[in-house]
Amino acid sequence: MTIDEKLQHFYDVSIEEAKEDAAKEIQEHRESLSQMLNEHKDARRQGAEAEIKAEADHVRREINKALAAEQITLKRHWSRKQEELKDNLFSAVRKKVDAFMQSPEYLDYLCKQIKNVQEFAGTDQVHISLSSGDSDKLDILTAKTGAELTLSKDDFIGGVRAAIPEKNIMIDNSFLEELESMRKEFKFDGGLSHE
């Protein structure tokens, strides 16, 4: 082989090696760029997912806040409506009580209440009071029951109140007490007690 051929061969081999080295470096660079691109895509995807999750959480919280506010408004409205219905109901009950108090059965009811108190007291001294609104019935009831009745200064709608001092017992069979007790215990989920 001549020097020119050797030089040509050396040139060809060097060029071939340089091309291989360049191709190898280009391939490594491409792989490095591809890896960087994938890492960048992953980072952007994770960032976007975190942003979407944060925004979804924010929207969920806002919806829950709005829902809670609306629930409070509905509960207030519902409570007002219940009170209105309760007022109407107890107004109707009060009218029925007033109608009952004008009937002859009311005198029988008062006589029965007075006799029950007398039986409960036995031989003990008892003070039985009528509502101030029942002043017209005092003489009739005293005659019918033989009990010493007094007229209360308070108008407790109707019924009787009694005291047995020796036993420290107060008996309140007044309509006012009963109506207030019923109103306090009344619930719309089935009346006085849910059944």
C-alpha cells in the first residue's frame, strides 16, 4: 500500500470514526433531550393536575358554603312556617277551649276536678282556686261540691288550682298550664310524641 492509499485509508477510517462518534453523540443528545422533554411533560402534567385538584377543592368548598347558607335559610323559613302553623293550631284549640267553657259540660268538668282534688287531699286542708274568669261559677260550684273555693287574682283561662300546705303540694289543673305544656312539647313529626 502506498502512502496515498494509507493516507486515504487513514482519512476514511478517521472520517468513519468521527461520523460514528458524531452519530453517537447526536443520539445521546436526542435521548437526553427526549428525557428532558418527558420530565418537563411530567412536571407540567403534575402541576396541571395539582392546579385542577386545588380548583376542584375550591369549587367544592364554595358549593358547600352556598349549600350550607341555603340550608340555613330553608331551616329559618321552615321554622317560621312551623311557628305560624303552631300559632294557628293553638289559636283553634284556644277557641275550642273557650267554646267548651261556655257549655254545661264545663261545670261538670270543674266539679269532677274539685272532687278529685278533695279525694287526693283526704283529711288534709286544701285551698282550691278558680280562675278569675270563672267568677260567675263560684257560687254554683261551691253549692254543688261543698268545697270552700276561692277566686284567683290570675286568669288561668279555666280549670282549677289547688294547694295542700301540710304536704307542700301544688296541683295545677288549669287550662293555661295545659296549653303551655302542650305547646312546648308539640312537634310536627307526630304531635306531642312521635309515634
